[in-house]
Amino acid sequence: MRSALLAAALLGLAAAAPRPQGIDFGSFDAAEEPEVQGPPAGATTDVIPIDKDEVVEELTATLVKRDVPPACLASSEPLGNGPTPSVDTPEAFSAYQDFSDIANSHEAPHPRSPYKRTFVNKDGSTHQNGYLGLHTLSEYSPHLCEAKCDQKEGCVSFNIFFERNPKYTPNSECPNPPSTTNIKCTLWGFPIAAGSAVNKGQTRQQFKVVIAGSNGYTKPASASPIAKFTGPVSLPGAINEPSGAKSYIRTQTFKTSGYFMPELCASGCETMTAYNSRHRKPDGTYVPCNFFNAYVLTTNGVGEATVCAYYTKEWSSEYAVNKGQWRGADFYGVTNSFSYALTTPHLGGKASISGAQQR
């Protein structure tokens, strides 16, 4: 009963906050459950003594700032700018309504932003290929995070979230220090989707790092001109050459490129032609790379890699019909697809066959 009164008192204090707010479910979930929630079966009388002074004393002790062991003070960590729940537990942090309200209120960074929200109010941050860096913000502002992304070459996505961090470095003598709330912004070179929000935090000694209010935003990738090639030509999907065309050479996939990088495909195309030219067929011909299709491969919307498909001849956008395919329960999609054609195509040694035979 004493614990029940204590929980009720805590909730009463939360309700008396200066501004209107929703129920603090974090405080509710963290409150200790009473040992007894009703009379025992068959009882005809049951007296529950309540010492009001003891309940008040316990309540006061609960609300007093937690004492920090001297061992903690030896190594402080950056103090965050985010709101904090009244109860300092990971469960209260995860259930804190303010985090959800703030995250849900930001559908877009600003009205003219090219970035679209791809997930909202997740309890995990993005973990995938294409990581480009982290910034800690002074406020939960997708607009500020967007600016960081725009300043980073190759950045097309960002993830903004609240993270529960320790005020002091956890160690054996300070295993579970008080917490602070940091507002973090991570940058990504590939598209991000709800399936990327899989980082649920970690445990440092006894301190639990948890995440709340995690939003993801992505814009369409762009492609730049590349020397010796015409393009880029934006495509609705990946190229599928007609049956029997026999112009397709091979595909290369770059998962560690950091961001969508068609320049890798151009280099691969030229390297392949040079190699094949040095290793010709008996008739003096070789297979030249004159055209490539660069695109981002996604798994269930999560960016995975830069993909390069090489061809001996150029194909128009009408053949860009491959939008992706299913493999089991996962959909591998094609996005940000562009094509480039060699300005002066290689003939594959055909023009010099007669000369080669004469030698």
C-alpha cells in the first residue's frame, strides 16, 4: 500500500507540471508495484497499516537528486540538451511521451525540403552500409540535421534521435551513473528505411544506453558528369537488355563505397576494357565496355550498395524495366539508377583484325 501511495504521489506531481502534457508512462512503468493488491482468498478481515510520515519520507527521498559516488566525478561525459524523464531509468526513457510527441511533429525538415520522412518515432537508430558521420545537436531539429547532410559529399539520408547517455563514464566503481539526453544526427550515403533502425543501444557496465524518437529522412540521389562519358541519364529502373542481344558483360557490387558513386563504375568499365585489350581472342578481338548502368541496390528499402552493370553497347531508358525482385521474404529494389555511355566507343579490335593477321 505504501508503494501504491508513493506511485500515486509521483503521478500527482507529474500532473501538476507547469505545462499541459500527456501521461508520463515512463514514470508509471517505473513505479514499484505493491506487494498486496487485494485481500487474501477467504479472508473476513484484513487491516493494512499505513504510516503517513514514512510514506512522505520515502517520497521525498525518491525525488531528491541521486547521490553521485565520488568515483563517478573523475570522468564526466558531454551533457545533452534533450528533455529528461522524471524517473531516471531506461524504461522511463523509452516510454517518455515528450520524445514521441516531438518526433511525430516533424513530418519534413521544412516545407521546401527535398528530404522525405521514411520512418518515424522508432526506438532504434540506423545501422547499415553508407555511414558518413555523427553530429550532436543543440535541439531536435531535422532542419539542422539536413544542413549537416547537405554539407557532406554523397549524403542522401539522415537519422535524428534522442539517446540516453551517462553523465559520467561508467566503470567498476561507477557502474550506473545518472543519465543525460543527447540529440544525435547521423548521416548516410544510401537510402534509409524503417528496417535500418535496428541499433537499440548498448550496456556500459550497468548503464543502459537506449534510443527514442528516431526519425529517418531520405532524398533522391543525384549523379555528376564523368570525363570520357556522356550522361548521366536518369532511368526508371535497371537495364534489362533484349533476349539474345549479348551485350551484357558483368556486374560489380560495391558495399563499402560509402555512398552512391558512379565513378566506381566508370573506373571499372575502363579497367575492364584495358584488361581485355591486353588479353585478346585468337582472332584479335576483345570485349570492350562502352556503356554502364549505375544504381543503388536496396533491401526492403534499406540502401546496401552501389551496383555497376557493364555492356558493350548503349541502351536507352525504355529498357530500364528492372525495378527489383523478391528473394524469399525480402525485396531487393533498384533506386537512383543512371546510365553513362563512352563518348568514343571502343570497337573491340575489329578495325585492326586484318592488320593483326598480317603480323
